[in-house]
Amino acid sequence: MDAVVGYDDGEPVVAFDPLLPQIVGRVGVSALFAHELGHLGTDIHTDAIRAYTPQILGFSAFWLVVLAGRGPFVAAVGSLLFSALAFIEERPIRLVRYAFGLGVEPLALALSRYANRMEEYRADAYAAHVVDPETLADALYRVAAIATGENIEDIAGPVPWNTDRSLLFSLFATHPSIENRVARLGCDIPTWASPYRPRQIA
């Protein structure tokens, strides 16, 4: 359950789950809508580039170190092999690809995800300016309370409770933790949410 922003034939479009108003209320929807608008002009156009840059850099390292000077046949077979692995996200395949790319890809991915998290902070700042920080913080926590355990990609971000907060996982999270987002907004955790605390895993 969430709101997302994108483009349809070049026009910006914000879409949200029809159940969202029941969870966060009309004011909360306004805050989340403003957050999504805050993404326009910052990361929407760069998402596709960022999604594939780590694989491209990993392939470049593989080519320069492993394939350079090996002859056209070996270079072609190696390139096809890496390309076949480029879009498979199962963990064992990903680890093989990381090894082929000499560790360049995970480093690039970590930088990419860091940029994602900075963009979330900027979108939050925009929304806080349009509505107010407390309203946005409350809406984020209410969405997270419903989504807990359902969104693996963002589990270190919007999901605030009973989650893996390991350093390794947070390094590759697309969103900052809600606690960090609320701290950046300069307000307190909503009173109804404050008894809950995430499970810390070293």
C-alpha cells in the first residue's frame, strides 16, 4: 500500500492505493501526494540509468581485466555469459556476477542506493514544506504499519518494526529508515507509534 509517481506520455502522474485514504486520512494522503511530487525533477528521469549502471560497470571491469586481449571468440563468449547473468536477481547468480565484475557492481549499487535515500529525504523535505513534518511522519508510520512484512525491497526503509536493521542490509536499502526520516524532519515519532521499536540485528 503506497503512492508512486511517474510519467504517462510525458505527463507526470501520481497513483495511490484506493485504500490509502482509509489508512492515513485525507490530510495524510495530501502529505504522501506532496512527497511523490517532491520526486519530480530529481530522480524520475535517472531511475532507469541508475538501475543498470552497476551491471554496466561490473561488465566493464570484467571486460578490462578478464577478457581484454583474449581474442574475439573468448571475448564474445564471456560477454554473452555476463549478459545472461545481468538481469537475474537470484542471490547465487548475483554473487557469481559480482565475482566476475571484481566487486565493482555491489560498490556501484551501494552508491546508487545511497542516492535513492538522499532523494527520499529531499522529497520528504518538500512534503514537509507543503503540509507539515508531523503530518508526513504520521502518514509514513501508518502506511508502514499496514505494509509490515510485505515489501522486502524497502524493508529497511518504510517498515519500522520487527525488521532486519543490519548494516549490510541498510547499505543497500532504497529508502532510509522511518526513524531517520522523522529525525531529518525535526519532529517526534507519532505518539501512537512510539511504543514500537525495530529489532536491531548486528
